[in-house]
Amino acid sequence: MQVSSRIVYGRKFHVTPVWMWWLQRLSGIALGPLVALHIWMPDMAQNRLLNAVLLAMVVGHGYSGIKRLVQSERASAMITMHAWLWLAVVTVLGFLIVLYGR
């Protein structure tokens, strides 16, 4: 049986779900080649599919990072709010670029 939180050396820690761990690792690995492809091949920068995949990787990586940030007890409400707001701005602007980008 998995435990969602543990106490180690008197401090409470939350265990990261496996799916979130994989999402953060795989999106982090995929971001490098996708950004390189986006930059090195200017014609590909206008490809909607590439932009949509890149946006999905950025949003997925940001989401998993924020969820892990929220799990730590030291994260303040202000930091968490700014992180969610930034992710929302990136998502909306990225979606607009995918839809209306040339």
C-alpha cells in the first residue's frame, strides 16, 4: 500500500505520484529537442502541430512543477498563486499562437 505522505527527521514530506514524476521527467527531456527544432528550422516554427506539442510539453512540465511546489510545506500561498497565474498566461498565449500563428 502506498503512503501519500511520510515524516522523515521530524518533517512531513508528500510522496510524488508516479505519473507526475514521469510527466515531469519526459516533458523535461522532450523540451530540449523540440525547442532546438523550433529554433534551428525556421519553417518548422510555423508548424501548428509542432507548436501544439511544444505548448503541451511546456504546460505539462509547468503543471507537474507547480504540483510538486505545492506539496512542499515551505511554499507560500503567494508563490503558488504566482506560479498558477504564470502557467495560465503561458497557456493562453501559447494557445493563441497555435491557433493564429502564421
